[in-house]
Amino acid sequence: MTSSIDTETLPYRPCVGIALFNDDGEVWIGRRIDGPAESEGPGQWWQMPQGGGDAGEDPISAAKRELREETSVKSVDYLGETDWLIYDLPADLIGKAWKGRYRGQRMKFFAFRFTGSDAQIDVTVPGHKQEFAAWRWERLEATPELIVSFKRHIYEAVAREFAPFAGRPS
């Protein structure tokens, strides 16, 4: 099936990612729910919240909405954002992920400081497909090794750019 798809003509799916930092400078990560219908392939890797923007939605609004939909978190302070970052899907997922409309994603990550308590975090948000089976706080520099391999360079870039927000704020 993938041999008949001209990947060069497929666009990148616009997407936002969120690096949510706690007071200790750790970042929130969730363990993906394993399932064969996952857009980026089945797996139980850990990742930061992310998702596509709605038509006409600005990226920071999309980031706050995705964060709320995936974690219930609303209490945040803006820290910074990356430029747009791109990754390609592996050949076996092109033509399958996102109904075959995209070759990968074009992502902008936003860094937020979580100003609420852990008790407010809930990955079973009513009305939204559950993305994560579990969550935890992790050191930012450890996240590239926890993500699916074809997104690793994205997480390495995010870790470099958001390093000033990691660790305890002064």
C-alpha cells in the first residue's frame, strides 16, 4: 500500500506539544494506551501531551485545549515555545496514520509551569478519548529515551530549548 503513495506530496499535520513543568522542574509525561488503531502505531511509550489544532485555532490556544483534554490541567503559566519542528512517519505507517493524509507532523511545543496540585491531574477526561494509561513527573533530559524512536530528535530539541525551565526554579 505504501508504494503507491507519493510521500513527497503529502503535507505535515500541524500539531502542538506541551512541556508541563512542576515546581521541581520536572516535566509531565504520560504512558500511551496501547492499541492497534493508534495514529503513530501501537506502543506504550511515554510522551508529553500533544495534539492537532482545530481549523482557525492559534497554536497556544490549541496547546492549552490539548493539555486540558488529555490531563484536566487548566492552571498554568506560560514559559516559552519552540519554533516549528518536523518529523516523518516510518514508511510502514504512511498511508495508515491519520487516514493517510499526512507524512508526519509539524509540531510547536509550548512550555508551561503547572500552578495547580497533582490531585487536579486526571487522564480520564469525560468526553475525550483517553490518550494515557498512566502519568508521572520526569526529568526533561530523560524524555528522548522514553518516546517512540521516530520522534526522538523532536524531544532532543525540546529538551535543549526548554532546559532553562528544568530543575528547581530560583
